[in-house]
Amino acid sequence: MVELDHSFSTGKPADYNWDAVLDLDRIIPCVEGGKVLELENPDLAKAEIKVKMGAMSMTFKGTVEVASKDEAERRAVLRVKSKDTGGSGYANADVAFSLNDGGGTIHTEAKITGKAASMGEGVVATVLDALIKDFTTKLAAI
Amino acid sequence: MTTLGPENGTLTVRTGKGGAAAKAGHNLVIEVGRWQGSLTPDAVELNADARSMRVVSGSGGISPLGEEERNGIARTIDEEVLKGGNIFYRSRAVTAREGGYDVEGELDLLGVTRPLSFALSVDGDHLTGSAQVKQTDWRMKPYSALFGTLKVADVVEVSIDATLPKGS
């Protein structure tokens, strides 16, 4: 299990940030290589993420679900469950957002197996950290 | 003058990898498909077609390189790295020594010209040599992926292995 913490700035009010984070159609493409395949309902989307590693790429397909939300506290957890389409591995994560005026924080708990995990947990954490930092810069412009 | 090219030799580029996720990448062996060199006792010239790179093999990585991936790398080299730019070497001085030559000159790589020296060895009709090219010296940004955590090593090795035509 890899756990990571990040903060982000949007310069926008908490209400706006709340709506943006819970809009799966908008937030999933903020992950580099992320795409909504089908929005089943406002709280559940089928999605995929294609992670390019130079010539190689890995595609994870699965779901992104709003697992919990507390509008008063501006806290929400997005749950990602996905499988590597080219192997037997999976990438699951709980991404907890805590939002306020101007931005918020993200706490990520991720579990990755298969080929990607064969790089070692330290490398996975470094890549995931870079992916989430990239995500937060896109989130700033959402 | 001795003329060299794919018909009597191979021009190969070897790349390494770096960055935190280096383990995910491959060390590549890339062959230049179209090139022409000329060699006289006091001058060496070489011209390579940047659009003719072919990935021959890759080692390392978390899974083997297939044909699709090798073609993908060649496309990436073409579209994002060399972009069909100039690759031209011209010597300034060639010094003969036992078993070969020491060559000093300049490499024009994608419009930036910088000094580059290397040694050529000759054994009978067999010519070999290699040069280290540090991409950033030619203002190239080494290719990177995975949000910068996987990078092509700055220094690449370019080598030639040729059979000298009879009578040269």
C-alpha cells in the first residue's frame, strides 16, 4: 500500500471546488491518460487510464466511484478499482479530498500489483507522486 | 577515398536510461538505416538520415519490447526527438596511429554544431569506432516519460562497424 498526501490550489470558492471534484466527467480527464468510458450515474463511472512509459504503455480499466461524501465538511472519497488490460495486475485507490476556499488537500491510498508493481514500491510511489502532482496542476485549471 | 554506408557497415546508436523509474525503461540499440560516410587519410565525413532510425533491440524494462513497441519508439524518435533534423559530421584533423586514426571534428546535430572527437580502429579490412554524444551539449533535451521519472540517459553511444571495400 502506498500512501501519499498532496495539496492543491484552484483560487476558487469551496462550493466550486466541491462541484468540480464530484463531477466525474470533469475530474477523471484531469488524470493524465484518464478517460471516462461511460457515466453510469453521477456517482459512478466506467473509466480507463493509459499510462505511457515511453514506448510501452499500460492501460487500466475499471470504475471510479464516489464512495463517500460529506457536503457540510467538504470531504469526499473517490474509489478507483481497475485492472491492467494487458496482464493480471490491478490498481486500486481511495482518493480522499478535503476542500476549502482556494483549493484543498488529497490523501491517496493506493494498492498496485502486477507488472507496474514489479518496479518496486519506492518507484511506484515516486511515479504516483508525479502523477498526482500533474493531476493537481490540471485540477487548478478545472 | 573510401565510401561507407549500410551496404558495407552498420551505424548504431546505443541509449541508456535514468530517473527514479529507470527500471521501467529499456536500454536501446538503434540502427541508422540510411547514412553515408567517406574516409581519406586526412578527412572523415558522415551524413545520417534522422528519419531512418530502426530499433533493433531493447534490454531491461518490466516487459519485453515487441515489434509494435519498437516501431512506436522509432515513431517517437522521428516525431519528438530528431524531427528529421540534420546529422552531419566533418573532421578538422585526422591523425594516423598504429591500428587506426584519431579523429577530431565537429558534429552538426539538429542545427547545433559542437566539437566531437573519437578513435577509429582498422584491423585488416575491418573498421570500428565509437563516440559518446552528450545530448545536452547539443541543446537536446533527453526524452523523458512517466512525468519525468523515466529518462533516456544524456550520453548516447554512436558506433560504426564496417568492412572496408577492397582496394581502399
